Amino acid sequence: MEFDIKKKLDLRNVSCPMNFVKTKVALDSLQKDELLEVILDEGDAMLNVPRSVKEEGHQVVKVENMGTAFMVVIKKG
């Protein structure tokens, strides 16, 4: 499945909660239903950022394990 990504963020080595703050700011710049691709470290970032964006009404449409990090595609709600 091909995604039309509007914005990409590489948040590897960015600590919590700054990775969520940066994700939220990027989502704020998008229109409803546009997609944001975020690269997150495994661990706390991968646990917290997807959960937090869902709580804010956005949808995680893809999660891909890249080995030492994860690519997460978020659809703005």
C-alpha cells in the first residue's frame, strides 16, 4: 500500500516528551486526513507517541520495524 506522505520527521535520539511535542507540532501544520511519517526509537518513544496521538484523535495507519527504530505513519484526525 502506497501512502501520500505530506511531512516526514526523524526523531531518533529525541527524548520523551520532546518527540511527542515535535510530532504534535508537525500534525498541527497538516490538514485533516493528511499523513505524517515519524521515525521513532524503540522503547518509550514507540510506546508513548502512538498512544498520545491516538488520544488526540489521530490515527496510526502503519507501523514498520526498521531494526533499531520504527517508522510510524499517522493520519491527522
